Amino acid sequence: MAWEERWATPTALATLASVAFIVAAIIVATQGVGSASGDSELLRNVEAHRSAQMISSILQAIGVGLLAVPLYYLFRSANARSEGMRGQLVGVVIAAPLFLAALAILSGVSTLHAASDFVSNEVPHLLAKGVALNSDHADDIANETISDAPLRPLAAGFGLGGQIGFLVAMVYTCLHAMRVGLLTRFWGSLGMALGAVSFLFFQFALLWFVYFGILLLRRDSLPPAWAAGEPIPWPTPGDKAAAVMESSQADNGTPPQLEEPEDPSGTEQSR
């Protein structure tokens, strides 16, 4: 409890800062490097705006790496209230965002290397052959240059490990946090869903982190399990129905009487 209260505000600020860094990285990449219709144009844009590409990669790495803070905070808080959680998975919770941060740096450096190689070596050959730089053939050459960049395999390895780890961390942490009452059923289920599709829609997961950061800042709106320091599971639909029945019985003062069905055979015998 004391640890949670002491680190609630720093965790909330780190969570919101991580989202801000990632959004800033997207803005720098969009405005600084610009959009591209193909890999050829992309590499030429990167070569023309190398500083913007590197700044975007650094901002993204910082933002993604900071996501380890809220995930660890929620994991530790849920683990303190749950007997069924596997504490050993805390390593995955911390390592997954750091792997994704490494992916951002390695991918950025690899793209810079590919852009320099493409513009210096491939573009003159393409122009000498009369090939348009926006053609499909130029895009194929650019794609091969990106694939052959020195750090690309290492970046792919960190990316795969980070994506799988992030999926596991989000789904597992949100599931148990919801079970012990730290997250409502809606936000717990949404966190699990966004974690499961983070392979394809990572940016959507940022909406959940915005919510969690605001939740920690507004301590008065936290679910009861946070203040209690013990699990307070949310009632199931069956529990709610039972509570309604008990309440109605208490109001009436007498338990409801169930009518026994008539016995057709007994009726016939009486006749």
C-alpha cells in the first residue's frame, strides 16, 4: 500500500509522458521525413532528412521504453493481491517495452544506412538506365536495400520478441488486475483486447495507457481494491441476480414460496 501510494503519481506521469513521446515521434516522422508512396521515395526522403529520422527513432524508443513503468506498477499491485499470479513473468513485463525500444533505435539506424546506400549507389545506376525513381522497379531495389541493411536482422529479432512479450504482458497483467478488482471489467477487457491486437494496432493500445495514467492521478476514482490492499473481485451476473433476490426477500419480510406442480396421476386417483 505504501509503495503504491508513493509511486502512483510518478507512474502516472511516466505513463502520460510515454504516450506524449510516441505521439511526438509520429509527428516528427510525418512532418520531418514526410509520407512516401513507395520504398524508393521513402529512402530518398530519409536521406534528405536524416536528423528528423533519428530524432523520431529516439523519441519513439523513449516513449515505448517508458511503458515498462505502468505495466510493472500494475503487475506488482495485482500480484500483491492475487495468489494465482506467476511473479516470474515480471521479467517479461519489463523486458517487452525495452525490446521494443531497442527495435525503434535499431530500425532507425538501419533505415538511415539503407537510405545512404540507396541514394549513393542505386539511384545513379537507376538513372543511368533510364528507370524512373518512382517506378515499381525502383521500389523493388529500395526494398532489397532495406532488407540487406546491416542491423535489419537484429532489429527484426528484437521486434518479434518485444511484440510477443508486450502481448503477453498486457493480456496477463490486465486479466489478473481485473480479477482482483484493480481494473473494472470494461477497462480490463479492453486492455486485454488491445494487447492481443498490438501486433497490428499498437497505437490503439496508447488509449488504454492514457486512461491508466489519468486513473492514477485521480486517486478518488480508483476501484475499491486499491484502497483496501486486498482483492475485491467484481460481482458476476449471477452474484448480482442473487443479491437482487436477497434484497427483495428482505423487503418483503418472507421468502418467496414456490408452488408445487399438480400431480396428474394423484388427481386421477382421487377421482
